[in-house]
Amino acid sequence: MPAPSGAVFYLFGATGDLAKRKLFPALFSLYKEGKLAEDFAVVGLARRPRTNDQFRSDLYDSINEFCRYKATDAELWNRFAQHFVYMSLDINNVDGFRELNVLSEELDRKFEIKGNRLFYLALAPELFGPVSFNLREGGLLQSPGWHRLVIEKPFGYDLPSAQLLNEQLSQVFKEEEIYRIDHYLGKEMVQNIEVIRFANAFFEPLWNRDHIANVQITLSETVGVEDRGGYYDKSGALRDMGQNHMLQMLTMIAMEPPSREHPEDIRDEKVKVLRSLRQFASSDDVRKRVVRGQYAEGSLRGKELKGYRQEDSVNPESTTETYFAAKVFVDNFRWAGVPFYIRTGKRLPVKTTEVVIEFKNAPDNVLFSRKHSLQPNLLVIRVNPMEGIYIKINAKKPGTDSQIQPVAMEFCQSCQVGINTPEAYETLLHDAVQGDSTYFTRWDEVSHAWTFVDKIAAAWRESTSDLMQYAAGSWGPQQADRLLAEDGYHWWPVNGQEEDNVVWISNSGK
């Protein structure tokens, strides 16, 4: 992949956790792999005072702790580090932005950058608007190159707040200049969903209501709220994970083939899925199709865990959900009647993100179905932490006349020797510099997603009687199992909790 034209990167919130854990390592990996040429500069921006040497020292520590490459080559490191400078900035003071513009012009000349500028706002959403206005007033958008704004989730708290935020940004930036980042869309296996679906002739004809019984999307975490109790207690699992990650993965599974391999065509198809989501008719409908829970005291792998209400900065009477599961329908011609079951939560038994496609079973009373309890075929897409796919089929057990057993054929992408999979932020940063918005969310995607989840949140505000407690280390409230059981299905085991009776044919060493 060629190195795109260079730019000045402005990292607002450069002393924060996101920059340290994700952004600095991503930039170093891109540079080491030749995907970032010498015509770039990075300006770290935050309130606290820092010298360039201190900033580069923090950068060095970040890379050696969190990057998939280490800064062991002194010459490479020195070349890389010279592109980084730091400036203390009060984001409410436009004079500081004017000083930043002067520094930017110096960096343009020093590194032969053509006025291209990428503004990465690792800040609270309420600061996006003021920063954008000051970028304009400070002259930073008058350079001759392109200008792009990258913003992190959450993009608002609900639809009205998201609309207000979008109106503010739209006064300064065009829609095609705004890159709303959802790091799940940068993950290799999420992007691989399109290839699996559309590049394999034995999947695409089956990818519809005639052959698929249900789809299950699981995004589970073993951690609690850690040091994010104050933020999380105002957000909850629905807003933190459901409005973005979960619905984005659902659109990738359910979308129609785009007419062209063009960012807008791909995003058009995702929007069609969001428009086709069956809305909730009433609060009772929400209670029938959505389960919410909050973790209580429990244990995991022998370690005692406290409940959510005992966590730091959490209201001891909090009714914030740390888990939700839902039965969702995409009411279009392809998916009519097929349930999509989604679930996410904290303090669950394993950390994993997986999509399970369950195909309809062979007809009853036909050939092998008469004598055997056949298991349905599965296609499982593993997104995180393992990356890969497996297909479960039925086959004859060796050494028997007609005994049938399930066999899973697995491809483990992250297990292959010599494969060093790019992190999601590397992919997305590179895409943003190239101007490729495919895996960033467009405003209409955001608005349709908020419209859907706001109806759930509104029903929850009416009553807390349906908030279920579940033991930390368990798979959440039992009501989530009933969502599937009433349709004759069950949650399939996910990574780390495989079925004992399955024979594995794998490249992962199983």
C-alpha cells in the first residue's frame, strides 16, 4: 500500500490514554511499514505544559509498551521522533490557535507538507464544536491543502444532542471532511465480512431468509467499568456499545452488495439496513425484545469481583445497564423474518467479539435426519481477540457405519506464524489520510442508529422494574436466554467456550 500525501496531524488530547495506547503506536507502525512518508508532522496538543523532549519521551514509552513494533532501531526512531512537537493549548482561547497556525506553517516548510491538515479530536464531544470554531477563527483552515476532522465516539448522547453537535461541525466542515471513527470498523475481520460474503460463491446464494435461521452477534468483556465509572454511569451499555459497534456490525452482515467499490456506495447500503430495522411499537414491545442487566457481586477464575454499584464513581443506587441483549429484525426482502440476536456486557466469562450465522437445518424425516439429531451448520466470524472464521458441518464419524458428528473447519488468521495484523487505528488513520471514508460513519448512519436506540432508552426511563441483576462472571440475565428459547434457538458457545463434541480441523494447533 503506497504512502499517501503527507499532512500535519493535530492530536487534541495528546496526553490522554487514547493517544498513548492507540494513536502513537498506530503512527509508528505506519511509519515503520512505509505507509507514512517523511512529509508529515504531528503536533501534540493539551493543556498541561510539556517540552518537545518530554513529549518525545512519552512517545517512546508509549510505543515500547503498546505498539506491535518496538523502537529498537535508533536511527529509525530518531527519524520518526523529529516529526513530533508539542504545544500547550487552551482550546477556549482563539489566540492560541493563531499561534498554532504559525507553528503549522513552519512545519509545512520544514517537512515540505502541502498544507494538508488532519485534526484528531480525542476530546469530550461537547468540545468538538468550540474547537472547530477556533480552528476556523485561528486561520488553520486557510492552508492550500485538504482539511479533515476525525472525531471519536460518543457522537452525542441521543438524537437531539447528536443533531446539535452535527449542526455545529457542519458550520465549519463539510460532511465529506468529517470522519466519525468507530474503531471496530477498522478491525481486520469486520472488514473481511464483505469479502467473505461477496467473494465466495457458496455463501452469497445462501445469505438470505431462505437458508439462514438466525444471526447472533456477541461483544463480551470480562472487565468491569475500571476507572470509567463516572462516564459509564451516564452512558451504559446501550449507548457505549449498542448505538455504534453492535449496529455497525449488524449492517455489515445484512447489507446488500454495493454497486461499486466506492465509500459512498458502501455506506449507502449500510444506511438502507438501518432504515429497515423494525422499530419498537411500544414500551411493551421493548420489554419483549430487549433485556437489560447490571452486574452484581460474583467471581471469575477464582477471583472475587464486586458489583457495579460498588465501583468507584458509580451511584450506589444506579440503574445503569452494564448488559443488554435484543432481538432485532431487518424488515427487507432478504431478511424478512430472520431474527438478529445481539448482546454485549461487562463482567462476562470471556472477552470476545463474534458473529454466528446459523443456517437452517436439513428437513426432518429425510435420509439422515430420521436417525440422527443433526446439528445446524454454522459460519462463525471471530473479530476479537482471535481473528478468523470457522465453519461447522456434519460428517461421518471415522470407523463407524453411519454415526454422524459435527466437524469444525477453522482458519485462524491471528494464529499464523509471521502474520502481524495491523491494529484498527492504523488502518483507520491511514484511510483518513488517503481520504477513504468507507469505514467511518456518515451522519445519516449516526442519526438512524440514534433513532433506533432512543426508543429503547425512552422505554427504560419509564420503569426500572425490568433491570435484572446478574452475577459478575456469568453470561448475564437468564431472560437473554429466553429471547432465543421462545424461537427454538440458543446462544452458541463463543471463543474460549467451545463445544466438547465437535472435532476441529484447524490451523491454530487445536
